[in-house]
Amino acid sequence: MSDALETRRTRAWLTLLRAPGLGAAAIRDLLARHGDASTALERARREAPEEARSWLAAPDSVRLAEDEAWLAEPHHHLLVCDSEDFPVLLREIGSAPAALFVIGDPALLWTAQIAVVGARSASAAGVANARAFARAFALAGNTVTSGLAEGIDGAAHAAALDAGGKTVAVLGTGIDLVYPLQHAELAARIAASGALVSEYPPGVPGHPKHFPRRNRIISGLSLGTLVVEASLKSGSLTTARYAAEQGREVFALPGSIHSPLARGCHKLIREGAKLVETAGEVLEELHGVGALLADGLRERLATTADGQDAAAARFAGDPRARDPDYAALTKALGPEPVALDELALRTGLAAASLSSMLLMLELDGLVVAENGRYARKTPTPG
């Protein structure tokens, strides 16, 4: 795509995303019927609700120029739902956002993610549990995803980073804003080695309705959701409900019958969430359920125009025969199970890349995984 066409496409997307009263569902419908953002924008100027048509007819050029300037900054990205870069797991949910603004590494949205959520006013034990589970998930090669809230969310993000792992924070504000303010330093750490994500453009302030809606993105990006602590009115129950509706696994930690912060988890368990006491139980349950993620990765990496793209060339045919990263991983693997962090040391590859590669090798029957450790599968005699 030429620079001029890409600029026009980006401006069309930003105009649609800024339109008041339009919404993700309406934008996705326009794209489904009209094919691309530029055509969808022209049709929306005639078909959209009056509130949106007023903006679409005369958008604020200064505001759009500021959005474009934000996107021009290093490590700032816009992933749109009609792009092959849009995360495949999120694409599958019925209420998918039309686009995601990202600060950091957008490739993390294609890694195996586990959501860790819970109460803002968490107990000391709850915070300790969140940190322990998030650390274990990160060391097993998973990306820890949460909502940057106080309490359980913040503890999970920080623990993943402290373990040298990756984390994704989904915001309920514009991508350039941090809420709560006391998490500004944590947000900076996540932006530097993880990813901040929002469906809201820069400058959009937080609103009470935004935070429940961002929860569908947390669960939609993840293979499973763990609720650590939750009262009966906790927003974490909303995340768990979204996860169940999206066909994802829901896990909950039990607690004291006398603690209000355990009642939400107990309610989830009564409704079918899996009671877990160790991180290994979560990892074992999620073992093998990443087929959709792996299939999407294969499609994304193998499908390019004329077959000339470097990623397509690397993954065409048998990737293990052509790709030096796969060759290094194959050499590092043996019959004895090895932890992901050890594989990262042996290969020099990032844990996020290794996680995706191991997932594809596992689904191809070449690697076996057990409790976050990986080994080369021994051929069956005969």
C-alpha cells in the first residue's frame, strides 16, 4: 500500500473511531458491508445516526492531526479489525472492538495470555496470591493480562514484570491516560517491556461505563481468566462472565467463608468456574486449548501478497527446516523437560516468541508440554 493510501486509510479510521454515537459494532458492520475504512466513512456520512453524521461531515482536523502525531511516535500503534495484525482470539468474540490503540509491543497480543483479575481493595493475602500466580504464569512463558486497576490487577502486572515476563494492561481510558494515577510508574514499565492497550483514542477520559466494557477485551485476549479475590459486586465478575460467554476458561481461588472478598469467587465456583489452588492447575487446564491462537498465527505469518514478505518466506513449507530460530529451538530441546526461561537462555530468543513457536510445535505433535516445561516428543516405536 502506498504512503498516500495508508495515510488516507489511517485518517478514515481515526475519523470513524472519533465519531460520537457510532460505536464498534456499527463500524464493524460498515466494514462488513463496504469493504474498507475509506468507503465505510463515505457511506457512514449518509447512513450513520445524526450525532455521528455531524462529526463525520466536518471532523475536527486539529484533533485528527493530534491523533496522527501520536501514532507517529515510536512504539505507538493502531491495530484495526480488518487488518491481519488484529489479535485472532479477540477477533472471534461477538463484541470485538473495532480497533486497538497500543503502546509497546503489539506482538504480545498474539501470545498465550492468561488474565489475572480481582478486587481493587484486595487483602494482603489476595495480593500475595496474585503475585505468586502471575509470576508462575510468566515463568511458564505466558503473558499476564489485566486491567491496571488497584489491588489484584496491579500486583499481577508488577509480578510478571519482576519475573522477567511480559504483561498486557487493558485501559478504560484513552491510551495516553493512566488511571489510577498511582500506577503511572507501573504503566511506564509495562509500556517499556509489555503493552498498554485501549479501544479509546488519546485524550478520552475515564467513564464509569468504560471499565466494564474494557473487561471483555481482557477476557477476549486471554485463553483463560483467573479471579483471585472478588466481592459480589466486583467488576471482576463481569470479566469472568465475558470469559464464559466467549467460551474461555474461568478459574477462581477459594477463600474464607467469612471474607466478603471470597464471596464473588465462591459464586463463580458454584456457577461452574474451576476451583484452583495452584498455578500448575491453571496451566494444566489450559494445555492444548490454544489451537485457535496457533492457527491464527500460521495464517498471519504465512499469508502475504505474492509470497514475498519475509515472514511468509520464513514460515512457508516446513518452518523448522528453514527458520534459524526454529533450528535454535530444536537444538535446545531434548528428551528431558526444560522450562521456558532456560530455553530463552539457550536460544537467545524472547519468551514471547518462544511461547508461540512452542505452541505451534506442540500442536504439530513435535513437542510435549507439562507444567510449563517442554521436551522434544519421542517417536512411537513401530
